[in-house]
Amino acid sequence: GNLKKNDRVITVAGIYGVVTNVHLEADEITLKVDEATNTKIRVRLAAIERVLEDKAADSGSATS
């Protein structure tokens, strides 16, 4: 529900990508799935399984 540009996500089909565009009215999200070729796909909002955590935030909380 809180998807925004540049969120790293995984779809229910197991595709990893970065959100490049959110069209809530059209129930559609555009994901960049390959940096090298700039390949993008469009999926329904319901296809997003979860937003992945930022690695920088994870590494900071892992140290004690």
C-alpha cells in the first residue's frame, strides 16, 4: 500500500525489481528488473509480495 519509486520488491512469482513508477488508479506498478539492459515490466499491484529491506539499514542494525 505504501509502494514508492526506488523501493526494492519481490513479486509473488519470485521476480526481483526496483519500482520505477506507481499507477494506483490503474492498479499497475512498473519494475526495472535488469540494470544492464534497463529492462522494465508492468505488473498488477497485487503481484507485489513484499518490499525488501535496504541493505544499508540492515548492516547498521546487525552490528552490536
